[in-house]
Amino acid sequence: MCGIAGAAGKIRVTEKELCSALSVMRNRGPDGSGVFMDDGAALAHTRLAILDSAGDAGRQPMRDPSGRYAIVHNGEVGNFREIRRELEKSGLRFFSGTDTEVILAAYILRGERCLDDFSGMFAFAIWDRLEKSLFFARDRLGIKPFYYAEKNGCFYFGSQPRAITALGFGPVSPNPKALAYFLQFRHNDLDETIFRGVMKLQPGHRGTFKNGRAEISPWWTLPRFGTGDGSSRPEELGALLESAVKTNLLGDGATGLFLSGGLDSSGLLAIMSESERPVHTFTVEMDGLGASGNLPALSERFGNVHHPVAVDAEACRLLPEIVWHYDELNADPASIPLYLLAREAARHVKAVCAGEGADELFGGYERIYILNALRLAGRLAPKGLLQVLPEAMRLAPKKLMDGIFPYFSMLMPEGLDRLKILLADSANPRKSYLALQSVIMPHEMKGLILSEHLDQGSIEALAEGVMAPWIGAAGNREGLPELLRFELAKRLATDLLMKSDAMTMAHGLECRVPYLDHRVVEFAARIPMDSQVGLGGGKKFLRAALKSRLPERVVRQKKENFFVPIHHWLASLKPLTEAMLSEKNIRRQGMFDPKRVGMLVERYRSGKLYYARIVWNLLTYALWHEIFMERGGAFTKGERYGGDFS
């Protein structure tokens, strides 16, 4: 919706640097910009006008009537009108139709306790000119980004790391720990970013910077999952979703939806279609995959204005542009179709809804019920059976393997080695999750990152350190709810929400996520696990809640995995890959052992698909390094990278 940036403390930020930060965030707010400078603080804001779009009263940075406070805000507080009515009862007057003015007034009246009243997605900072203090906060689930850094008594913040460096923080260099975690998972769950010294404010956290020191603490904690007594009813969830969707339809004009034809997005369409406003839907059609067979039935029932978006083999050439838009590292290849989807949507609407969060809340991911099945099998199977199973499968016909373990079968023979690790650790939810989710295991990274940057012991401890506060090591009945909670607390914000924010804001498009309304989240946490996930799959409770709203075929359909053809894309990007991952270029960038990189690339070229995702991660990092470490974040379409990109 917007881009925010600023600094406080012993600052020497110039107006030129503020304008540079604005330039970095221009895509996030094409409808206007503003700056505020004070003794001890500087604030910058770019605006995508959705609320009060016709007037100037919503411009930021915004000051309160007394002039004491100034705010920059990104996002939307969905219940701001209700809060405004309560504040008006206290005698307060408002001069705009924006939620930003309500946030500022609520903070002045209630202090940081106002956060408990807010529903929606937000990241904001408020400067108090009298106290010389900066208050900042991020929404419960981390829907909106907030990065920060501290140096020499100064606090910097922004919607993007590049905005922080534009304000004078630096010089920056790659963070080896963030790089190692990224290579393992293709995204980064650490509090630290790939820019050394730049941090992420965690979801549901707030902080105050005063007298050269920042104090940060949580203001909301994700509830434990599976704690209910079984009294929750699907109709209650349906009513909450309806309220959440209506809250997210605030603003002017037509509304949009990313529609896959699956349960999550179709459920949103059913509720959105009850509004009188037209609903524009956008769906990816990729070579070899086509579109969901549910789309015609959905259009006939709900009358949505549908826009198919074709993604062909040439789409992969957008990779450098996408790496640039991320700032942070993310190598999810699905970013490419999402980027194209957002580009098309931005031509028709200013905001779209998406189904992010539904899989995490209701156990929709295949990995969740695979791990659940393994946990049960570990209890019921004869001792030692799971450990010898991979060797038996090595001799099994490929058709049998394709039917039982299609993912591991596709990655043979390394896939069976990974399956062996998974089954051996089936009683340990942390280790089994890592075996299932890692692109590359820590022991496979040995010698890849130069030891002068990070030793092997530190690499092996990274993921365990992230997971330990959320997931126990011993196998117990808490394993499944702990995994759901971990994915919501960490992976959701650092991967999926980061992806949706970066790819939509690249085109000045707002993405809203009704499933992550905190009322829906807190309700989902109370649903017993056996009502959520079974051996046949997940989302049992959500299906029941949406059953009356959707065609039966949509409700009954199992989740379809969206596989992006990385190996085909790497073939199309062969000149770029060879240039970026050449021994000369890797040696020049100075983070990896060129021989280890060459070995991994050669194994991929020999036809081993297991290494395709590893090479994609390495290519993504090499592009990031050239764009941000060598070119200072400068990007021009059509440029060559690594000396050769044709």
C-alpha cells in the first residue's frame, strides 16, 4: 500500500538521502510522496492511495493537530472506522477518511495499548517531537514488512533494506548466516537479513527508540494450536471469514482476487461475490500445467470477471528483475508467475485478495500430513521397519515409487538418501521437518561457504536454533500443532508474505490476506488437530465451513501442488547460469568455494534433478550479490550479468 522509511537519534540524514529512499520505494507508492525533517528525526513516505484517494488529507508523513507527533504508516487497519467512532465519543475530531489519522489519534490517547484494538495489516512509526522518541510496530502476523538497523546512536527503519542503506546506513556486506539459511531453505527465517546489520522487526512486535537505544518486545503472541475442547463449529468459522473478507474490501472501486480454483481462493470468491462491486479474478496458466478445471464452474456461479495470465518458457528471464525487487533473498521460483499475475492485476484494480495463510492455519500442506503419517507409523510399525524401508524402495519398480513417494522418486537416487534421513528421524519433528523441507542439507553444504565467513558447526546449528523455541525435539502428540504454529510464526512471514508483498508492490498493487485476520487465526488455533488433519489430507474443518458456499467438486478436490519447471528454466538460462556461477565470478564475489559450486553445477548438468533447486538458489544469490554488493542496488532492464546474459 505504501513505503515508509526514516531515522531517529544522532542522525545526519540529508534531504537528498530522504529523496533517495523515496526513489527506492517508488513502486510501493506511485500516487504521492512526502518527507518530514526535525531535530533528531527524518521520515519519508510513498503513497498508494486506496482510502481517501481523492483528497490530500491522507498524505504522509502526517502530523497531529498539535504538531507534536508525526507518523508514517504502511498497510490498512480494517476496523479503523469503529475505532474512530469510539474516539469521536471522547471529543476527538478527524479531518481525513484515513486509517493513518485514526492510528495516530489512538496512540496519542492510549499509548502502545492501542495496538490491541487494531485489526489488519500495518507497519508504522510515530515520532514524538517533545520526548525525542520513536515508537514503531508491526502487525500480528507480519503481513507488512518493517526492517531496521542501529549504528552509532542512530536508528534506521524502512519497508525495504535498500531504503535503510539509502538513508546512510552502511557500508553493507553479505551476512554469511543469512546466506547459509537461505541456501538450505530458499528463504531466510532468521531475525537477521542478508544485509549485514539490517534486521527484521518480528511479527507482533513493537519498540521504542530513545536516548540512542532501542527496546523491542512482543505485543501479541501466536496462540498454541489444537487446544480446543471440540466445541468449535464450522458455521462460526464461516461467519468469521465473511467478516474478514468484508473488512478487506474497504477502499474505492473494483476489487481483485488471485484465483487458483482451489478451496482457499474459491472460498474467498464466494464471499466477495456477495458484494455489489465487481470481482476481477486472475489465474496463472503455465506451459504444461494449464488452469484449474474448476474455473468455468466458479465463473458461472459467481459471475466474476476473469483474467487468465499466460506464463511461458521465456518468463524465467525476469529472474534478475525479481531478485532486484525482493531486496532480501528469496529463491521461490513461483515468484515469477506471481510477478506476472500482479502485473496484470495492477492494470485493472488497486488491491487484490489472496488465500495466503489458509494452508498454515488449517493443515493444508502435504508435508504436514506426511509428517503426521510418519509420526503415527513410527509408533505402530515394527521396530526398525522405517529404517530399512528406503533400501527396499531402492529396488522397487519406479512406478511403485512414483505412487508412494512421488517427490523422492523424482529426485532419485539422492531422493532416497533424503528419505532415509526423514524416516530415521521420524520420531523427532524438528529433524524430520528439516529433512523434508531443506533444499540442501547442512552436511551437503560442507566446504561450500568459505570457512573464513562461517564454520560448518554454525551452519548445522542455524535451523535447529530457529526451530527450537517452537518445536520440541522428542516425538509426542504436540508435534503436529507445534509444526503448524512454527510455520505461521516464521515461514509465513519470511517466505510467503514477503513474496506476496514484494511481487505485488513491484507493480503498485496492494495484496490483502483475509485468512490472516487475527480473529480467524485465534479461532483456528482452538480447533482440535483430529478435526483439521487426517491420513487422507488436511483442511477438514475449512471444507466443512465452506461447503454450503461452493460447488461440490471444489470442496472435495484435494490440494494440487504447483510445481514450477526449474530444470527447464535453468536450461533456458544456461548463458546466465554459466556466467554467474563460473569459477571466475564465484571467486570474485568471495563467498563460496568455486570448486564446490562447480561440482554442484556439474551434478545438475549430468541430469540429476536433485541439484536443480540448489543451482537455482546459487544463481539467485550470485545475481543478488552483483546487483546489491557490486552495483549498489542499481538495476536496468536488459542489462548483462556476470558478463554474459543473452
